[in-house]
Amino acid sequence: MDRNKTFDIKNIKVIQAPLAGISDIVYRNLVRRYGSKCLLSTEMLSSEALKNVPNPKIADFKEEEYPLSFQIVGHKPDLMVKAAKLLEERASVIDINSGCPVNKVVKSTDGAGLMREPSLAYEIVQAVRENIDIPLSVKFRLGWNNESKNFIEYGQLMQKAGADFVTLHGRCRSDLYSGNSDWEAIGQLKKELDIPVFANGDIKTVEDAVRCLEISGADGVSIGRGIIGDFTLPYRIEHYFRTGEILNEPSLDDKIKMLTEHLEDEIELRGEINGIKFMRKFYGFYISSVKNASKYRQVLVTLESEKEVKRALDDILCLHA
């Protein structure tokens, strides 16, 4: 398909990182709506689940999303190959997750659990590489914990197995999301690999992205939580690297407008009741700059209708305009 033939990771400076329960089809399309040409990523897809439900709702997408990466997770080479082949026709990239740190994932040797089994990770990546014709990437961390950092050896193995590029989150699995992402360590990996390396962790502003690449020498940035509540961030980073100009961050008025779009699109996708419940996790990110934001959030998460939420957002805007 044309989208696969024309995609070139060397043209990408920003990746929207996969976030379970966050980066759904609405989220990804809002990133596009706000101008970014970044590589979008689906939520993490379980190879075990795809065996039983080959076309889950979570894998829905729109043509406007390309270039689009589908991320798969698992520890069984045969199932990972089947998942990759199943998704290949709809993907620009297949991404293998060996970085997710949550207990329910790693206890099965999935996600970051693979970093304790590098030979198995190598077998999986090699098998997937041999069975698909589109780019393949791998995301991983510094290691299982501070005593077992193996990210350089792991990255070298992933390259040898056939990965076209990798993304390194600058924390160990044991860190979860605490502390700071080690951008200097990402730079160490960059020096050892011939394939592109993307830096992940703690990139919340244009300035963060610039400083991260200065420190790490990485080929680009992968942004996860930094996008939540600000769909303009990927575009503003791309704009800087293209022009050298730093665009203004969105105002409160802009963010309320963005939140309203997000709310309306989730309601259209999920229905009013489920859409509003889904959106409760996002409110705090959009209004974080407002004085007493936590109090407003406490009210917003109790509201049960679209009309009530929009009225509350109007009140916030009127009080802080």
C-alpha cells in the first residue's frame, strides 16, 4: 500500500507514544487536527487477545491518521508474528513493546519483562522481521532496575534482530514513572547503534524536546503524557525543528476549546454516559494552569451530562479569562 511504501522514519522528528486507555482513535485524530505530521501510535494491543478477537474496537483507525504505528505486546514468538501479520495491512509500522512497566503486563514476561529475557526478545523481533514487509520498531527501558541496566546490549540485539528503529524510555522498569528520564543514557545508546533512536520520557514542552536532543543526540522524540491536555505540542515541536521558531503554548481559552472537542468526539464514539466517564481522567491536564484547578476537577468528575460539563467549563473560562 502507498502509505507503507512512502513512509520513511528519517522524515519523522516526533512520535506520539502509545498510552493504554489514552491514545484511542479520538486522541490520535486530535493530534492530526492540530497540525502534526508525527508518527501516531495506537494503544498497546495484546497478541494473546488478537488471537481470539482479530479486529477489536481498540484497533479501529482512520485513513487521516497515517503514518500510523500499531504496537503489539506479548512473549510468544508465534503469536507475536500472527499479530504483526494481522495488523500489517493497516499499519505504517509495527512496534514491539518491551517497555511497559505495569505489574499485570510484566508478570507474564510481556512489556518490560522481556528485558530480563533478551534472547526471547531477540527471537520475537527476528521472527516478526522475517514475516512482515513494513518497518519494525522496538520500545524499551534502561533495564529491569538500576542494578541490571542492559539497554545498550538490548538495543544492539534489537538492531541485529532487524529493528528499523528503536525508542528508549530513560527509566528502569522499577522506576515506573518516578524520578527523571535519563537523556544522557539515551545518548549512550545512540552512539552504539546505526539505526535511528528516539528519546522518550519527560518531554512536556518544546524546550524539553530541544534540550533532550541536545543532550542525547537522538534522532527525534517520543511523547506520551506530555500531549495529554495539549494536542498542539507535537506540531509546535515539529515547527521548531523546521523553522527555529518557538510558537506560544495554547491559552486557557484554547485548552477549553480543545477539551470541548475531545469531549464531543468521545461522546460521539462511546455515547454520552461512557464518553463522559472516559473523559474524567483528562480534565485535570487541561485546566492545570488554573488557580484551584484541583477543586474544579473534583466538580467536573461528578458531572454526568455533556451540558453540565460544558456549563462548568464556561464558568471556569469566565472566572479566569
